[in-house]
Amino acid sequence: MIGHAAAERPGERTRASAPFAAWLLSLCLLVLASVPAQAGDDTGNEYRLTLFPYHRISDQVTGSGYLGYVWNPEKDYQTYYLGWPVASYAPESWLQIWGGLVGLYTDNESSADKLELRPFTGVKLFLPNGAKWNIYNFTRYEYRAIQNRDTDDWNNIHRLRSRFGAEFPFTSREGSWQPKTFYGLADVEPYYRFDQGEVDPLRVRGGMGYVVNDHIRMEFIYHAQFTRPAGSSGLEYTDNIFRLNIKIGLTKGIIGRLQNPDLDE
């Protein structure tokens, strides 16, 4: 069974991992604090509700799904997500290999609706430490096949995204990740588009989670999103994303075994 791995020398590993985690958290908080001052009239506010069920296939393989709803009233669209099948393979406590398919349908009020099929594969690496923090990088390749529902034309996009993140309990080390405890999270994720040869978008997020019990965790997350609007010479702050994640382990303890069981969109 794979859990929150502790090193042979917890004190040394904690000291080694703490500077990276503190740097990442400080960077996220700095960016998030500066975002309101950059807001413009065209800034969108996106609201997301996502549900992640997980089930055990074997000691090293976990199956999961992804159900999501997105609403952006300023930009007049709603998106529905279905991720299935999705699976992760964990040959080591510090290594996970992910793969699957995410489908989404976007209902646009002022333009053509879109259907997207998004197969992906990726590697998630963890930094073991004695503090029981989840410090990780999740890098994945996505192939996006997008259909314009008015014309039935398809457009294909290749992109690589890499999320550098940390999750940290708001308790003592002994009480971390136990039921009825809180934890924080922060990450930075650039998306590299091969068709444009540049990063678009860039997301910075921070949030808080709550361990309800051995089967359920809930998270409230804020994302600041930077994109390249038409005619822009660089990344600009364009969107707020407010998100509620509900993670459900159909097998007791499976969420803790996965350490950071979050696909995101």
C-alpha cells in the first residue's frame, strides 16, 4: 500500500524540502495578491464544481473519473466535463504514471458550441519528506481534438503542461491528513502550446482543503489565469476561477494512498 512516504532521516528531508515548499507558497501568494490590481473590464469569473471518484484496481493501480461543470457569466459559456477512463500506476511511493481520456462540451451563448476529446498521459513525481507535505510536479502531454459544432470542422492542438505544487497540513505532523483536519495547497502551472510555440495559459492557484473522513475530501480553490488575448504581446491576467473539488474514495484510504489525486482541467 502506498501512502505519505517518510524518509529514513525525517529531519534531514524536512529541512531539504521546506525551502522549495516555502518558495513555491510565497510565489503563489505574491502573484495572487497582485491579481486584483491588474483586473480589467474584460476579466471573466469562472465557477467550477468538480467531482473525482477513485476506486482500487490493485495495490499499484487506481482507477478514477472526472465529472465537472463550469459556468462563466461574463463570457457567456457553460462547459460539461466527463473524464473516463482514467487510471494511475504507482510503482514507487514517489512516482505515478497517469493516462486517460477527458471529454468536454462547451455551450457558448454568442458563438459556436464546441466538443473536445482530450487523451492525455503524464508523470507525477513527489519529493519524500518527513513533514508529510505533498510536494510534487505533474507533467503531462495532452492531444486536444476540438470540433466546431456549427461547421463540424475539427482542429487539433498539442500541448504540454507542468504543475509545480505543494499541499501542507494545518496540523502537527502526527495529526496530518486525519479526518476533520484542514490543509492548504498552492501551485503554478504553465501550459506550452506547440502550435503557437509559447506558454498559454499560465495558472497560479491557492486554496484550502478539508479531510471529511477516510473516503471524502473537499477543497475550495482560487485560480488566477493569464492568457494571450488576440493582439496581445504577452500573457495578461484575464480570468478568475473559483472551484469546489469533491474527492470521493470508493475504497477506504485510497485518497491518502494517491497523495495528490487531482487531475484538474
